[in-house]
Amino acid sequence: MNRQAFGALGGAFALTLPWIVSYLTGTAHGFSTGVTVLVSGLSVLGASFLLAWGAETAEKDVPRAFAIAVLAVLAVAPEYAVDALYAWNAGVFAGTERGVEAGNLAVANMTGANRILIGIGWAGVALFTVFRHGSAEDPAVRSRDGFLADAVSLDRDIGLEIVFLFLATLWAFLVPLGGGIDILDMAVLVGLYVAYIAIVLKGDVEADEAHVGVPAYLQTFPKPYRAATVLGLFAYSGLMIFTAVEPFAHGLEQLGQSIGVPSFFMIQWIAPLASESPELIVVVYLVNKARSTAGFNALISSKLNQWTLLIGTLVLVYSLALGQYGALPFDQKQSGEIWLTAAQSFFAISLLINFEISVREAVVLLVLFLSQVLSEFLLIRGVLVIPISDYELLLVFTGIYLVLGTGLFVARRRALKGILTQTAGTVRNAFSTGSDRPRGAD
């Protein structure tokens, strides 16, 4: 076991070495676009495994939800960095055409990242979980009669994350009405995430789950060494991801532009897809170890922190660059993008309130996402001609998501009431004194 664990750790670190050597020596600047994408991409892959192993090891000492929340924050750190760059430029060049464009790009990149996380992340991982080799032995996979009726069952403790995501989604519908992302949005959205973390930190450390491979080996370390190892893995993998994903994303943008893909489309979709890759790799790794519930928990936690911290902190970055307080401005089209992203989140939450997602539901989620992105791309390229504007097309898809989501919430109103009751009990237990009831108990 020790030899296998050392081999796996060594392999993951080896994947990051070409990037760290080239980054520290400055030779990365002389790479061609293709080499940059390859070397930085391998580093992201290696760091993602290290990050996942660190989070799994940490589950021995801290509540699993908190370990997964830390994993989610580190995995999406590159997305924060890319979006913060656009928000900063919007503040530096405020009042100019470049500043307006940067503000729009900040919102476009943020909404693209959030929709990718659900449209590809949630849907794709659900399909992978059901159809991967060995899924019959996965306790999270439920075989059902009917067309595409097989489903992935979720951990009921994830109800807390679903409810907080639901609250953040409801607030997101109001963001465009204020004329920009302002301090009230920051207070509400960041406040929601702080409250969520405060609750999960009050939770109990779950009974040991049988781990294998690297986490099983690292969990045998004495507690001080184990904690130092986890922190070291988090720090190293976070640094690798933070430094490598931006050149990886920009390299993909340049490759796309070289084949005629518009720059704005690349920034909204390809760059976020690259920056989301660490968490998608981590989740696929967890699912492949038959830890599907942990994988989905990580995806939902990632969505929660992006839908709260990422949006909420943009106004702070913008104001710092501006030199005074100011709401991050955006145009009408970006208002439509925010409403569409909130509507997609609304529909996705309606799928999960019964703590499972079926193949049929995952396919609908994926098809709706792909059809909207493809329609936008064909409109930009002039291949598709429709009698409505880009903004109106966004509102059409927003309406579709809202109608579907509302229908499901009505049909599953008992499940909605149950998840709200469960979360209320979790909150009470977290802040009551002397309670030893487990998180999620009702």
C-alpha cells in the first residue's frame, strides 16, 4: 500500500514539475501556444489529484462538508482570478469604452462559469455516474424501470447546500434591477456563504469512511503530521492551479481565435471551461472511486461558492481599482445573462430537492444548456437568423427554465417542504448548546 501511495503521489507531483520549472525560470513565456496549453494543462491535472487526496484525508478530522467546501474554493480559485482581472480592469478604465467592455466581460465570464458548472458539470457527472463501468456496484446509482429512469441518489445532508443555493438564486434575480452589482449584493451573497460555513463548522466529524489508496495511507499519519500534510497538499495544489489555469485558459482562447471563434464567445465559454477543469477532474476522480455522493456534494458546493462569493466580491475588486465605492456596471445583454443563469440554477435545484437526479433529467439539463450556447454561437457567426435579438433569445431560455422549474417545485412541494424543515433543524442544532445531534437530523 505504501509503495502504491508513494507512486501515485510521485506521479501527480511529476505532472506539475514541467510547469513549475518553466514558471520559476521564466521559460514559460517562450513557449508556443500549444506547448503552454499542454504543460499548464498537465499541471492542472496533477494538482487536481493532489487537491482531491488532501480533501479526502481531511475528512478524518473535520466535518466532511467543510472539507468539501475547502476543496471547492481551491478548485474554483482560477475562476475567481480570471473574473477578478476583468473586474479590476473595469475599475481602472471606468468611464471609457475599455472599462465598459471589461465590466461586461466580468459578468459574461461569471455567468458562463456558473452555467457550465450545472449544464456540463451536474448533467455530465450524473450521466458518467450511471453509465460508467462498475456503476452497478455504486450504492448511489438507482436502477429504475422506464425510459432513461436510472438515477443518482444524493446524500440527504446536502440539503443545507441546496437551500443556501436556492436563497442565493432567488437574490440573483434581483441583481440586474439595481443597475449593477453593488454593495447590497455583496452583503447578501457573501453573508449567505459565511453563514453556511459557520453552520457546517458546527457539524460533527462523521464516522470514518473506508478510503483506499493515497487518502487511506495519509490518514494513518499521527494527527499533527496528517494536518500538516493536508495543508501542504492544499497549498501546493492551490498554487499550481492558480498559476497554471490562466495561461491554460488564455492558450485555449488563442487556439480558438486562430480557427475563427469570436473572442467574446471564448471569454464567456472556453476560458471558464478551462478554469472549471480542476473541479471537474476532482469530481470524476471521486465518482470513479464509487464516491458519487461526495463528487456531487463537491459540485454543489462549488456552485454555491461561485454563486455567492464570486458574484459578491466583484464589486469589491471593482471599487478597489476605481479608488472609491462603485457598483460594477454592465449592459442589458449581461442582465439577460444573469437572469438566464439564475433561471438555470432555479431549474437545477428543482431537480435535486428529492435528493436524486435521473438520466432523463440530466439529459434535459445538458440539452437545454448546449442548445442555448450553440444558438448563441450560430447567431454570432451569422449562420442562424431569427426574428429576435440576442437579449430576447436569452429571455426565451430564461422563461423555459422558469416554467420547467416552477412545474417541478409545485409537483415536488412536499419534498421542498421537507428539505426546508430539515435545513431549519440543522441550523437550530448547529447553534444550540450542548446538542450532540448529527448534522441533517430533523
